[in-house]
Amino acid sequence: LSLADSSAATITGSRGKSPAGFVMMTPVDNRAQEDARRFVFTGDAAIRWTLPKQTVAGRAPVRELIDMSVTGRALQNQVALVVTCGDGCSQTIPIGDAMALAEGKGWRTLELDLNLPATQGAQWQIALTGGKGLSVDIGAMRLQ
């Protein structure tokens, strides 16, 4: 997991913040004690997850499921999910409208169909980009 604003920092624990402090991560409870993370944005930033290569190798099409609870939101046009699957392979999905609908309604699962080739052995990365005001708890992120 990396938290980035003007530069990136890799976080290995349950708490952290980006170098300029524009996104902070703290543990929260979902199904068990501290099994989810709360991300609070105070400026433009991104949260990036790098997936193991074998996670998506040989799969097509791919659906991404994110278990989340939105407690505050940025401007809708500032929130997106960016998925990369190797050189020249990426997709940006605006999710501001979905986040606005989910705000304050508890835990929901956001389902996204990815229109990307499942390249054998490619390193996939998923990034949630947002701006000031976005606060989201994420319990799980998975591909199927």
C-alpha cells in the first residue's frame, strides 16, 4: 500500500500518512477489530495497492469489488479509480457519483467491470484518487 500526494510513501503498518499529509490512514472496525482502514483526504492524493502478479493472470473480463463505507466526500469529479495492468494498459473509472450515493449509508460493495486485458504475468496496480473532504473506510478489495 502506498499513500501519495506530491510523492509516495509505502505504508506497511495499520497507520500512516502521505509525505505532505494530504491523505491519512487509520484502522477501523468492520467485521472484526481493526480489520478495515479509514482514509481521510485533506488535499489531492492517491492510495495505491499493488497486486501480486498471479492474482489476475489469465483472467478476462475482470470485475473489481470494493467493500467500503463513505463518511465524507470530495467534489464528485475528483474521485476516481485508476487500474493499470502493465505497459500501455490502464483504465480510469470516475466513481464520484457512486461515492455520493453511498455517503452516510454504512458499508456497501462497489462493483466495477474493468475493460482491460488480463495479461499473463503483468503487475497490476489499483489507485483511489481523491481530494479534500473525501473520507472512506475500505474493508476489502478483490477481483473476480
